[in-house]
Amino acid sequence: MIKNYLIYSLVILTALSQTSCSVDPSLTLEIPEEGFKVVQHIPIDSVGRDQNALYLAPRSIKQDEFNSTELNTFIDSMNAVMMREEGVGIAANQLGKRLQIFIIEAMNDNPRYKVLGAVENQVFINPKITKVSKERKNFWHGCLSAENEDRGNVATFSWIEYECQNQKGETQRGRLEGFASVIFQHEYRHLMKGTYLDHANHFLPKAELDHQLEIGELPFFEPANDTLPLLIEGYQLGKSLEDY
């Protein structure tokens, strides 16, 4: 009897050990020992895309994770990477984490987007888009996950209204316009899976783009018609990302 019990206990412990070891690290809040590196875009139909966090569905943050040391530390790390890379936004899956979190912020001295003005630091957890403008604006996007890639021209809504949770788990609602709206939609695209490179039809190297914008040869942040691809094509008003 004792022998059978010991064998049964060993089987249970082995099963539990295998289960714990099989947890996908991309679905946790754990910080890798080597620190975070920005995950890079993989073209459609390329090897490895189906295993890249940028193209896999992120999970929502659970109630017992809010206001935890793990969540707050992870968000601090996201902010640190965003500042290090001189970005104006960052989504969790850009750091290999399939979590419904992104941050936006643009400082007055940001060398990449200084002309568009400052955007305050805001954290969006489990976000939903609840309302959008009829008007769309064109914007030439770059991305921390598109290193050395050309800029791409896509449309974003002039303004959006959102619902999300903050780090304490409190529900937040608001409206974003101008550059803040663009960054929100750029990061929301990441959580919808993908980057601007999957949607834009017109691309230019950054140096050529900067020159043409400077001499007024290209529209920039002007009204866009329906022929320009929408960056967040497939979004659903009021729906959670898990409903897509």
C-alpha cells in the first residue's frame, strides 16, 4: 500500500513539474535575466513569424495582477526601453510579451517627432476603442520593431475614445487627438497583431521621406481618403482584443 502511494505521489509531482515548466514565458510578467530587446518585424510567409510575439494574440491582464510588484516592475521596464530607444510608444509584445499593455509618450526634445509636440506618459492595460472620428489623417510610420525598414504611409483616425485599466486595475476612459491619437493607434495595432509594414502600400527611406516632407512634396498629417490603408483595419468598437 505504501509503495503504491509513493509511486502515485511521484507521478503527481512529475506531472505538476512538467506543467509548471511548460508555461509560455511570453505570457508572464517575468523580466528576462538578460534584459529586454525589441522584437523585430518578420515579413508575411517568412519562417518564424508564427512564433513571433508580434503576430500572436496577447492575453489580458488578470484582476489579481493589478497593483502587483511584478506588473509595476514590468511597466517600469517598458518605459526604460522606450526611453533608451527614443521611441514615443511601446507595446508589451514588442518586448516578446503577449500581454495587453502599451505605453505612449512623446517629449518635447524627442529627436524623431519634436515637430508634433509633447504627449504625456500614459499606460493602457486591456484597452478598447469605444468611438472614432469620421475623419482620417495620413501619417508616415516608423517603428522600434522595424529597424532599418522604410517608413510606411497609412491612415489613422483623427481622434479616438478609449476605455482601459490603469496599473491599479481602475477603469479609465478618455479621448485622444492629434499625435497622441496616432501613437495610440500605432501601439493598438501591435496588440491586434502586426505592424504598419503589413498594411502600408507606399514606402520611402527615412532620408528621402524627410527631404520630400521638408520641401512640401508629400502630405503629412493631412486629411486622408478611404484609399489609404487604415492602420487598425479590423478593429471593433467596444470589443476587447480577445473578441477579435
